[in-house]
Amino acid sequence: MVIVPANTLHRSGWDTAGGAIVIGLEPTSFSRTVYETLKRDGIELVPHFATPDPLTHQIGLALKRSLEKPQETSRLYAETLTTALMVHLLEHYSAQQPMLPTYAGGLAKAKLKRVTDYIQAHLETRWLL
């Protein structure tokens, strides 16, 4: 895995045959995920080169499959994978180790059921973000 933070110049090359999955995360989406997850701004990723990360690899493969066959997977699936990737990068590759908030309580069972029923009913809806 190679991590190249936004606005960082880089160049890559190989002298042997091989394959790669390139995942580009939009900086504004990443910043929004940082803020929604940590309730703070200013977290940045540290550059990495040739770092093995099986979870990032598997998320990349799953995203690739979902983009190659969009009729077989939902947009929610791809968005969830992308969010999981961003949170994973935050936890393991950021300049400052963030403390993820813990949650207690939550919605009452009746409200939670209404929310999950709504989500299930609209999983295949294409939303404009």
C-alpha cells in the first residue's frame, strides 16, 4: 500500500509487470468523514510507501468489484466500504492518533426500528450527494 496525502507531489514506476488498485479519496469527503467521526478538523495522513495492509487491500478489491458490477451491488455498499476505508486510514495512518468517541444509550427500540425499516425500504434508491 502507498499513501499519498492530498496536495503531495508524487511519481511512481515499476520495472516489472504487476497490478495495482488505485483508490483516490476526495479530500472534502475525507475531511467530512474526519469531522463526523472525530468532531474535529486538521487530521492529516502520513505518507507511506510499500506498507502491507491486508484490510486496505481487501476493501480495495471489494470496491473494485462493486464498481465493475454496479448492477450487482448497491451504492450504499460502496459508500460504506469507502467510509470504512477512511476510518481505517484515520486510525492507523494519521499524523496524530485520533481518539474515536464512544457512544452509549442510543435510540429507543421503537425509533431504531423505524430508522432501520426506512433504510431497508430505500436501500436501492440512488441519492444525489
